[in-house]
Amino acid sequence: MAQVDVILLMCFGDYFMATINYNFKDGCLREGSSTPGCGKALGNVKNGFVYAGSSTPGCGRKIGKVSDFTVVKGIEREKDETIVAMHHFLIKKIF
């Protein structure tokens, strides 16, 4: 279980602060609530694959492998849910 607040830094030295509430519990990534297990289900992760549109791990439309969304060196040590959430909220929307 985790809840993360993200702070972004713009490249021109100005600070842009954005709080993104998301949480994941048991492989399901959710948005809109700080309580783990609550909020809108965006997708899920199971056995190294990423699925969209379902709160049940392993169900939904398969959109790729976790390794497809690993773009930051060293992030491989994190949980699969963290890797997918970081990519979705900071780089490109995948759900």
C-alpha cells in the first residue's frame, strides 16, 4: 500500500507544484483518493504485465509489460505498481 504526492520541477528554475493523489493496493492503481484501495481504478499489474480498466489484477485490456514503462535508470528495484504509476503520472498517460 502506498500514497504518493508528486512535486515537479520545471527546467527553467521555476517551481511548478502539483499534488497528484493516487494509491495502489494489491496490484491495482487508483486515482482520486489518499486512502489505499479507494478511488477510481485506472489499471492493474500482475506477473509483469500491465492491464487497463479493471480493479482485479490480471483482468482488463493488456497494454504491455512493466519493462516497457521502465525509463528511469535504477527504477527496476521498485515495485511494478510504482514503476507504472510513475510513468502514467509523470511521463505519458497510459490509462
